[in-house]
Amino acid sequence: MTSATHTADNAYGIQVFDASINPAARCSCVLLLDISGSMSGQPIEELNAGVQTFFDEICHDDFARFSVEPAVVTFGKGHGSVDVAMPFTSCANVQDVQPPRFQAGGGTPMGEAIATGLKLLKHRKDECRHQGIAYYQPWMVLLTDGAPTDRWEEPAQDVHALCGARKLVFIGVGVGDGVDMDTLGRVCPPNRPPKRLQGLRFAEFFEWLSQSMGAVSRSSVGDGGVRLPSVDGWAEVEN
């Protein structure tokens, strides 16, 4: 159980990697995970297992482990706080990464979580530029089983602007019958509407996500035609 070697950490918890050690182009991926009280029981256990699967798959992919840098932002713990549960972490120099285990509780401050994720991505992009490291469009993945309990409209506008400028890939996934898919649809960019998870198929979703990250890491920076795997294994069929 270990984390990647880094030279320094800044106020955003971003590990600053030496480009001379790993010059590969980077793909930052922020996971925004709803761990509010409604996720208690089997859902949070399946989420924990799914996130571990994601890190395992990335660490054992000969391309992705040098390029993909996941970070984890949780929202809902305690009184509904937003936490950077895991800063951007590379598998380049380690065999395994153990993500934190999540416990459910609290409300659903989705807007603050999105804003926090966007700040993380901006600072990571600035660090790549400073070190002269090429980077792919970053990804932001939002999983939620409820409705936001804070103001989400302005962060959603920022997401739409970045996606429209091809500076962000945003994936929204609704979990369970209590999720507010209408609001989630307004958070997601128009060209990539949210999907609803089939049951508790978190493992299948995170396998899809790791395969997608692998496809990105094998592409050329700036290539907008990366073919992603089918979502049939985890997403509900639209009527």
C-alpha cells in the first residue's frame, strides 16, 4: 500500500511530479463521489469496491499507469462536507494504490464538489504547463444518488463552458431510484447527458472507466476521435 513519489505538495493536495522521471502526457481524472446518508449499506460498499477496481485496473495498464492521474473528491460526509479524499495520484512508480474507504452520511453539496473538482483540475493543468508536460482533456466523473442540497447552477455553467471549448470531458451517473435525473441532466453538458446505473453495477462502471482511460492514454494528445467502450454493461437502456 503506497502512493507515488512526488517532489512537493501544494495547498490543493496536488502531487507535483518531476517531468524528468515521467515525461508521459497526463490525463487528470477527478472522481466526484456522493457519499451522503442515502448511500448507506450496500451502495457504499459497492462504491468502495468499484473505486478499488478502478485503481487496480489503471495500475496494471502499461499505458494508463504512466498517464492517468486520478483524484477523489467526496461530498456528503458528516454535516455535508466536501473533501479532497485523495489528491492526484500516479501509478507510474508503484504497483498498487489503495484509495480511501468511504463511509456514508450527511447531505449532498454537489455544487461545491463540482467547484472543488474544477479548481483541482485548473491547478493540475497549470502545473503541467509549468513543467512542460503535455496533457489530454481532463475528465470529471460525478456519481450521485440524490439531489443537490446547495447551489449548483454556477458550477454547472462552468462545466458547460469547459466542455463546449473541448477542455473537459464530464460524465454524470445517477444511482438508484432517488436520484434527481432532471437536475443531473442540467449539470451535464448537452452533448453528453447523464446515464443511470443499472442497479449497483459500480464494478462494471469503473471497469468501463478504466478501459476508457486506457483508450485515452493510447491516443495522441488533441485527438478528439478516441473511441470509448460501450456503456451497455453498466448503464440502463433509455426508453
